[in-house]
Amino acid sequence: MIIASIDKHPVLRKGLGIFLKKQFENATILESRCFESFQNLNPHSKPDLIIMGLEENSVFFDINIIKYVKETMPKTAFIIYDGEARYDMAVSCLVAGANGYLVKNEELEQLVKCIETAIKGQRYVSGELIDILLNQCYEELNQNTPLASLSRGEYQVAKFLSQGMEVDQIAKLRNYKISTINKQKLNIFRKLNISHTLELRNIVFA
């Protein structure tokens, strides 16, 4: 297995590389400071997994990198390893095609579980992290907006829908039945008096 470890900080890259070699003995670790550097150093490499580290004070990440990898290397799993839990960053990366989203202070067992899930082509976000992200999302709600009529769960689903996620994706991410998410979606549309996701997106991002 070939794993690309991309992080600005060499110490973090090296530490992650040592850990990965212990967990996956036959793995080849390719370290780079950024995606462009990785491409220059390994122009013909198509790794099985890319783990990209973000800094906690970074305000921008080009999600087109994830889209590019998914288009040119469809069998390559992609995990974002963030410096802090950030709702907008997590959702943007997952919608773009990332297989996993973790923060760097999570237990190492979560990283192993995330990797094992991602290389199977599935998505992974720890339950604890989902709770943190959804609480962040709810706290952003301005009580003077139409969204104030939604319950916390409905508001969370509304945010995911407005990001372009499908009902089955939300159900899998939140570990709920599809029927439960469909019911919440119907309640959202009824409370907001709308009939289309585009209308919901306009309200959420107003």
C-alpha cells in the first residue's frame, strides 16, 4: 500500500509516517509539504491513500485538490487531517469527495479506523467529532432567521442539504435511517414553506 502524507510541518509528517509504518508494515510512505510538491516529486504515483494535514489557523483550503484526485485517481482514498474541528471545512471536504475528516487531537485508534474505512471506499467521521461539528453549526444559527423554527436536528440536516448532500449520504454520516432523514427533510420544507433544496440553500446562505 502506498500512502502519501502531506503536511506543512516536517515533524508531524515524520511522526505520522512512523505511526503508519507500525500499523501497516508493508506500506510505502511518501512525504510532501504540499500537494504540488507531492506531484512534482512523484509525477507518476497513484497512492492508495492521501492524508492531507491542515493547520488550525488556516482559513482556506482548495477543495479542487480533492476533486482532482477523485477524477484522476478514482481508487485513491483521501483523508483530511485538520488542526481543529470546523463545520464548514468538514462539510466542504466531504462534499468534494473526501473519504474521511479527522482532527489531529483525536485518538490514534480513530485514525486507524478512518484509514481502514477510507481504503474500502467508504466515508468516516467519528461520532464524537460529528457532535462537535453539528453543535458548531447550530451555534451559528441566528435566532432572528426563519431557521429558528427548526429543531437542532432539523437545522443540522438543513445545513447538509444546502451543501448539496443527498438524503442517503446524510443518513450514513449521522448514522440514522434514511426514512428518519426524509421525515426531517419534509418537516424542514413544511416549516420554511418551501418545496425545493435551492430555496433552502438561499435561506441558509442568506
